[in-house]
Amino acid sequence: MYHKLMLDCSADQIQRLTLVSEENGEIAMQIQENGEWQIIKPEVATAKKDAVDRIVRNISDLSADDFAEKKELKEYKLDEPPWKVIVDLKDGTSRILLVGDKSDRQYYVRSEG
């Protein structure tokens, strides 16, 4: 089976993670100089390091099993996705993942652009 990494970056390159949804609004977390994660939106708070590290590792390892045709984007809710994940890297670049419907234990995801 074909697997392609969705972000093409390692977990240690990620400095900020932003989750955006219509239902929950925007939640942003940023890694601090001491290696701890801090929630910076919607309010400033200490994040659970283990939980955020696990999310960051999972996102950096996210791979595709297959690719949808452009005409299938609406079918999988990738034309107007309910979730957006913005990954800001230490080199100043960003990656955006659009998250659509769930199928069994997997989600339909596409990279913006």
C-alpha cells in the first residue's frame, strides 16, 4: 500500500499548532524555550506536555493511504472541512491540513494548496 507523509516535517520542527473548527473556535498551542507547551488561544494556560507531544508526533507522522479525485472533495467534506489544523514550523513556514469526514478509524484529510 502507498503511504505519503502529509506534512513532510519532524515533530521537533513544530513550534505552534492551531486547531480551528466552527464548533470549538480556535485553539492554539506554542512550544516554549524550556520545551513545555503553552495554550495561547483562546486564553493563556499551561498545556499537558505529554498530550500535546503525542498530538504533534501523530500529526508529523500522518500519512495518506490514497488520494481523492477533485470531484470527490465535496463527498468527503473536504471542500468545506469542519476542521483545519495549522502547523507552524521553526523555519517560519506553515502547513495547513483540512480535515473532513471520518471513515471507520480514519479521517479524510488534505493539505491546503
